[in-house]
Amino acid sequence: MRQSIHLLQLSSADLDQEIFDALEANPLLESGDDDLDWNTAGHSTEPTFAEVEETAFRATGSGQQADRTPERLNPEVEIAQIEDDPTDRRLSPMQFEPYDTLNTIQHGATLREVLLKELAGHRLSSLDSAIAQAIIGCIDERGYLRASNEELREILAPEFCAEQDEIEAMVRLVQSLSLRGIAARDLGECLRIQLEALDPETPGQAVAILVVGRYLDLLAQHKYDKLIQTLGVSRKELSQARDLVQGLDHAPGRHLTVDRPDHVIPDVFVCRLANGWSVRPAVEPRQHLRLNHDYHDYFTTGDPDTRRYLKEKLQEARGFIRSLSQRRDTILRVAEQIVLHQPAFMHAGASELKPLTQREIALALELHESTVSRASDQKFMLTPQGLFEFKYFFTGSVGSNPDKSLSAHAIQAQIRKVIESEPPLKPISDSAITQLLTAQGVNVARRTVAKYRRQMNIAPASQRKSVL
């Protein structure tokens, strides 16, 4: 029971590690991924998602819905009936493309490694090389130089004595390496370096350099009229300059960070059928386990300690395989209920997301609410609308009209849609958005609209006004 609860709350990536540890610790467990031969299914290579969907649901052409899931584990069935059959496929991914966790992680060089490698291509004196390496060592993960010239001199002392002009020369050299904007001391310098690297004929370049050099605060405050008056430029020229600045990278070092990027592995697929939706597990081949029968003879021969040890490991292996089956079964059942409650979302996206709680799912499945919570935490569903965590679909009702009750995510989607269609010169205020929603039958307060707008990182109307 404890093991089932523990495995249920793990993410797919954490489950891989748990399986790896179990395989290392228990000789009676072995991976069954060699049973999953894609070539026998007519694929010379692993199938694409489109091929999978066509193959898995070819039977639906006659209007009959395909089996929604592979055969599930009956808790009353003896566990021995599962593991003793080497052809059992309850833990196989069926016709779905296996996900390889290791291949989803991109291994890249760090920012420091890239800069040092490029620096090695320059013929520098010992002093210049030491200065440049000290500069690179003081660049943060966003790409900014976080040390003054005086601090760099202290870093180099007493082995090297660097003058101000020598340090500045090496700063300019490092700024010419890799991504433009690297080794800038502040945002204005970072943007200026990128602007100066553009073609001199680029419209708005000269004005943009002036803005980021002295008037970046006015641009950030959307004080366009004051900028036009101060710079003596036309509204079109300022608009071109603003577009250039907005297209620059404010943190050029973030593309080469020390940390590996997060990776997400879907737990289930949601596929369209002729008459509805189907939910299928997306189990990786490494998660297909079976008993290792190589030790079978040792149960009747050998010393008593060996037999006792193998008997304990056999019990542990059967329990672990059963817990894996129950984990997948519970996650699949929760996913099916989510899709059952959210068919409009699968068709149209977030604007059609309906209010749904974990308690409703628990009641429908006759499970404890905590079990639904564990089955939803860090579990992801690949839908026609994209990849979503299960918990994304659990949201309360907003609005006082019971006939027009929408989820918070649906309200946010409507607010975004209104703002995206607003006139550039006359942005719509929160009060106006509230009135539009009320006219559509969605009764929400202005402060609710403002809160959702901020949650989506959308600026207020006063800061969304266009230059032109």
C-alpha cells in the first residue's frame, strides 16, 4: 500500500529513477523493453504521433469506438498470473511511440565554456589573456559583467598589474564574442551593443541607440510624446526605434545557462475519434518490467539463506510490478474523467474550460480525494491543444450566473482575446473589459479582471498604447 502511494505521487522522470534503483537492488526484476519490437508492427523506425493515431484507431472508421485502454489489472487477480506470463503486455505502451527521457535532455556547453573556447581563437599576450579570463569569470548567468574595472584589477593582482585602458580593451573583445550583448554592465549598454551590430541602414537604428543610451526609462514608461519632443523625431521614427528595442535580447546569456533545461514527459495521450476522444497511456519502454526467470532453479537448490533471499526478492518484485500497474491504472482513470468533463476544451482550447474540482473526479471514480491529488501532481496530458499538467484542468467557478459558469482559465482566455483585438491607439481598460464580459453573461468584478490580467503578465491599458 505504501509503495503504491509512493509511486503514484512520482513524476514520470522520478519514476524512471525509482525503477532504475529497483532494477539495481532486485535481481528478480528485469526490464522488458526488449519485448517491444516496433519493426514487428510494420515500422522500420519508431512511429510518429500521426502514424500512431492512425494505426491505433483505424477500427473507428466503421463508427465503432476502439477499446479505450489495454486490459487493466483486476485487484482480485493473483499477482502471480501477471508476472509468470512472459508475454504479458499490461505495462507496454501499446501502439504509442515510446518516450526516451534521456533523449529529451539537451546537453549543452555553459556560457563560460563557449566564451573561453572563442577566446582561445585570439592571439593574446599573457596579460590580455588573464584580463579576458577574469572578465568572463565575472559574467553572470544572464550575460552581464558584474565586476567593475577596479574589482577586476584586484582579481588580477598581484600576478598582473592591469591599466584601465587595457581592461576596457579586453571588455570590448569579450563583448564581440558569441552572442551580442554579452559582458555589458547594464541593460542600456547590452541593448546598445546589439543595435550597433545591426546594418547601419536599418530603419530606426540611430534613434534606438539614442533612446537606450539616455532615455530608456521614458521608453519603459511609454512616454512617447515626451520622447518625440525631446529627440525631435517623427512618430514613425520612434515607432521603428521602439520595435527594434523590443526585438533585442535583454539577457543574452540565458541561452547558455549552467542548469539543464526542464523536460516534461507526457503520461497520457488524448486522441480524437470519429465520435469522441480516447485516452491512452504513454508508458516508456523502460517502465515495462517483468520477473527474471534466470533464478528459477535456485528456488529448489542451493542453501536455505539463498532461497530465503530469493523468496523475499520475488515478493518485492511482484509487489513493485503490481504497484506500477495500479499507478498507471489510476492515472489513466483520472485522465479519462478529465477528458470526459472537458470535451469542449479539447476542441476549442482554454476559452471553453469548464469548472472542475478534484472532489468531483474522486466521487466519480469512488476514490479518496488525496488519491486524485497524487495522480494529478506532476502528471501531464498531451492533447490537441498542447501539453498540460492534470492540475491545470482543476479550477473553480467564476461568475454569479449559474447558467454561464466558467473556469478561471476560461475567463483569462477571454480577457486575452479582448486585449489582443483592441485598437493599438486606444487600449481597452479593465472596466471596459468587465462590461464586455458582463454583456456576454459572465459577471465578474473589475478587480477580478485586473488580477487575471496581471497573472498573464499583461500591462494595464495606459502602458499598452502604441506609438502610432
